Amino acid sequence: MNYRKFIIYQGTIGMAASMIFPFYVLLLKNVGNSYAQFGWAYGLFALTAALSYPVIGKFSDQAGDKILLIIYSWGMAVILLVFPLAYEIWHIYVLQIFMGLLGAVQKNSEKTVLARTVNKETAGNEIGRYHIWTSIGAAIAVIATGYLVDFLTIGSIFYIASIVFAWSGFYMMKMEKSL
């Protein structure tokens, strides 16, 4: 996989994620009625991710990272279409479980792509450059989304991020070499 194209892909999904993650708490506020429920939502996300890492790691060695990144992109696109429709706390819990699973897919695949791609002698420099560009993309998305939320609804941000995730899945599909 082309390292530069991978950075573009990761920057794109970082932007899409940054569009919603700082702001989806505002959406959750309309569904839950206690901080304990928010704690459970985030806890289910983290616990699902933690428990799924070993399986995802084995699967990535067999199936390849590219397919997992495509699954992540399209899975997030679908989840973000459903999120604004959630009106009960158990809906949020189910969505958080799916997001935890997909988050683990993304994090594991990101690390394995980097491990398989960068030169060992210059790994620190290459990974540092990788984080610069993906972090800049995420920062721009958070700032821009703050303005968008002022003009649009919270729900519309989920739909825009869904489109960006779907595009990233197509972009990953077009990459010439399977990982």
C-alpha cells in the first residue's frame, strides 16, 4: 500500500470521526437522563473494543488490513446514518457496542499497516509525519464542524460524516495493493 495514500485515507477517517465524536455528546444528552448512562455508553464502547482486539488481530493476519479498513469505513458510514434516529438509551448502548468493535478494527489495522509499511531505521520519523497530517486533518474537522453545528442540526453532522466515511471506503478499495 502506498504510504502517502494511507495517510490520506487515515486523515479522511480522522476528519470524519472528529466531526462527530466531540459533538455527539450533545446528541446523547437528548437520549439519556443521567451521567451513569453516559458512563455505560462509553464503557461499552471501550470494553467491546478491548475484548475484540485478539480476534481482530488474528483475522487481520489472515484477511489483510485493507479489507478490515474497508469494513471499518463502511460500517461507520452505516452506524452514523442510524445514530440520529436513536431515541432510547438502549439504542445508544447497541450503537456503542458496534462502534467499539469497529474502533478496534480501525486501531488494530492502523497499527499493523504502519508496522508493515514503515522502514525500521526511520520508523520514528515516518510515524511522526503520519501523526502530523492525520492530527491536522482532525483539528480542522473539529473546528469546521463547530461552525457547521451553528448552522445545521446535530443530526446533519452525522449524515455528512457518514458520507465522508463511505467515500473513504471507496478510496481504500481503489488502492492498488492489498495489505
